[in-house]
Amino acid sequence: MPTSNRMITLLVGDTIALLIFAAIGRNSHGAAIGPAAFAQVFTTALPFLVGWLISAPLFGAYSPSTTANPLIMLRHTSIAWVAALLLGAVIRATMIGRFSPFSFYVVTFIVALFILCGWRALFAVWEERGSLGRR
């Protein structure tokens, strides 16, 4: 896949993954999640999305050499998510005026990482198969 298409696909997929995470979290707390609540879901995801979009490139999560191999992709995604979570926690605390309980960040780390790694692993397998066909 050409680099620009690959990057756009990853950015869109990561954004959707983090929006899904936010919708799941809101739903688990009884908050609205349907199309009418998209702005609230987006606002919920925003601190972690910003954290991800800053951290992921810094830790190689968008690098073609990283994204072409599922195991390397998962390692870089995990490392980048740690940084993104920390940055997102600070952004979120600034937005709401306080830090959330530690359990919130543990659940956020695990669930969002699972969603990100799941989608990105599928992408890496697809990318790897495509590169095998070009050899």
C-alpha cells in the first residue's frame, strides 16, 4: 500500500478504535452513545486520541517497517499506548478539573489497548500479506 494511503488508513482506524473505546465506556456508565451523542463520545475520546496522535508517531507506531509485521506492530502499539495514556490522562484532568481514580486508567489502558492492538494486528497481517504478494 502506498505510504500516504497506509498512513490515512491507520489514522482513520486508530480514531475509530478510540471512538469505539469511548462509546463502550460511556455505555458501561449508562451515558448516551447513539448518533445523537457523537459529540459527547468524541469529547470523551479526545484526550486519549490527542495523546495517541502525539505519542504514536514518536514511538514508531506509524512507521512502514513497524506496521508491516504483526508482532512488531503490537510491540510499538503497546509502548506508544503507555505514553498516550499518560498524556491523555493529563489532558483529561485539565478538561474535567481533576484526575480520575486509578482504576479508571487501568481499565482505559487495558480496554483501549485491546481495541487498538486488535485492529492494528489485522492491519499488519493485511499489510504483511500484501508485501508477500509483491515479492
